[in-house]
Amino acid sequence: MKILSRQDLQDILYGATILGTGGGGELTEGFRLIDDALSKGKEFKMVALDEAPRDALVCTPYMLGAISALPADQEKFYERLPRITEPSILVAYRRFQEYLGRPFYGTISCELGGSNTAVAFYAAAMSDAFIIDADPAGRAVPEITHSTYYIEGLPAAPIVMANAFGETIICENVIDDARAEHIVRALSMVSRNDIAAIDHALEIREIRDAVIPGAISMALQMGQTWRKARADGVDAAAAIAKQGSGIVAFRGVVDDSNWKTEDGFTIGNISISGRGDFAGDSYRIWLKNENMIGWLNSTVHATIPDMICMIDTDTGEPVTNPNYHAGQNVAIVILPAPVPFTSPKGLAAFGPAYAGLDQPYRPVVPPCAPGVATFGDRGDG
């Protein structure tokens, strides 16, 4: 077992934000949760998958919805509703344990991201439970079906949800994760595009071979690499690419860009004009919460499940969606896809077709094998 320090937690959340490819929630929200738990004397206890008892009951807590703000004209629909002061994820967690009549041993994050990784950590810490060093994505993803749970056919239900208005929903008899996505997304859309959900309440023996072990350690190492690069004055994008076995694919400045909230997702485009070695070239990213497709000079260059990461080259900070702006100097780093997503079922759920492309998946860099705490060393590229 490892007790995570505040520095460990900071490194994990920054590493998860980098690997979140623009999605996974805001770092500020992640740090708010972490610091709230620490201020209350709580500990963040992490155990490796193999350290947890086989009959230990674990769950996957997360927040689901758009990552952009609710349009102002929709706020009026919620004005008359009461608001709870307790984080909705804790309401859902407590209600789930009551429903099962059994406490959770720990939590597994649904994805790597500045907020959603912290949400799983927070639920565990506030309940004196454990954080499992694994996850079902190895990156951030927009939908419940984009996970190794879905690839391996593990049931999401029962699902317990809660929102900021104190409304709690228990959903049973859901046929699969695809249906779970439709149900939870719909409930999120009537909850200001933000709902706490907990699913995949299973024992370690059931999920042992259906998640990516070492995913949190991988984020920790990425965050440590990022922090050291900034402290040493080293180019953050190059350091990220080297740590993540990827490449720095493009450097330039953000031009005309846009985004909108649609069907519970944040949808947008980011246009970048090349600078330096990339002068005269252009790069465009289409996003659906996460960065989905990258075009180099109007030719498809990178697609999901590869990780298309954007780094602000002036600050070194990872750029989360939709927090890009005209005149922003950025680098595009492509990191390899987690191997489970490169299987036929993985690509059917989260490959080019999901992003609207009629073409096969063509990895920019070799896929990343599961079960390792670092991607390896490929250099800047």
C-alpha cells in the first residue's frame, strides 16, 4: 500500500490531464476535491490490483456530462430547484452501499483526467477506502462504452446516480454499457449536464483481467516527468512525448476555433497554423469532449484511440477543452493508444468510425501494452 502525498496527488492529476487528451474534467475541480479531503484529515491509500483481496468489492465513480458550461438560456430551467451542499458523488456512493448492504473496499477511476480521476480518489478517501492502481481506459474517453469493462462484457448495472439537486436514481437491469451510456447521458442532460454516477460494482476477482493495471502509476510518472521538465526549463512537450513513447507531431499557434454543447457533449474544432519547423503547414483537431481526430494539411493524421494531446508551449500546461483561444502557442503530442482499444471490439467502440471516419485505424505510434507503469522511451520524434 502507498499513502499518496499531496505532491503525489498533484503529479497524478497533471499526468492524468496530459493523458486525458483535452477531456477528463478540469484540474481546478480535481484539486478542490483532493484538498477538501486532505483538509478533513483523510488519507489517499493506493493499492496495486494484486494487493487487493480477490473478494474485495470495488466500484467506479465518475461525473458524466459536457465539459463546457451550460448555455445561459438553459439555466432558467433549474432556478427553482434546491441545491445540496454535499458533493453529489458522496451522496451516490453512500446510497450505493446502503442499496448493496455492503461497504466498498475501494474505487477504480473510470478514466484518466484532471477531475474524473480525482472524483474516484475523493470517494475512496472520504470513505476510508482504497484507490486501486488500475482503470478501464488508460486515457480519457467520452462514453461509458469506451472502456475495457465494455470490451470484456462486464455489466455496468446496478448504477446509482445523484445530481446537485439531491435527486438520487438507482438503475437496474441495464442490458449493457451501450444502454447505460444512453440512460446516464439522458439523466445528465436534465441535471445541468453534470451527474455523479457509480457503476461496475464488482469484486476484484471479476475485474482483475478486465482493467489496465498500473494506470495510476503511469499517470504519476507522466506527471513527475512533466514537473521535472518545467523545473529544469526543458521543453514540456518533448519530455511528455519521450515519457509516453510518442512524438511531438506539430507546433504552432491557435487560429479561428469554436465549440458548442450538443447532446450532453462538448463539440468543437481547433485550427492551428504552424510555426518554426512547421511554418506553412496547418493542423486541425475535432473534439467530442476529448480530441478525436487530427488533420495535417487537410489529411487525416491521427485518430482515436491514439492520444492527441495539446500543450501550451508558453506555460507548459496541458490544454483542456474548451480552454483554447486564438493566439495560443501550442504543441501537439501524439501518444500511443492503450492496447485494449486496438482490438477489433475496442476499435468498433472507440476507433475512427466512432469519430465519423470511413477508414481503418492507422496508429501514429505503436500501441501501449497494458500492465506497465510507463509507456517507455521513444524520444521527441
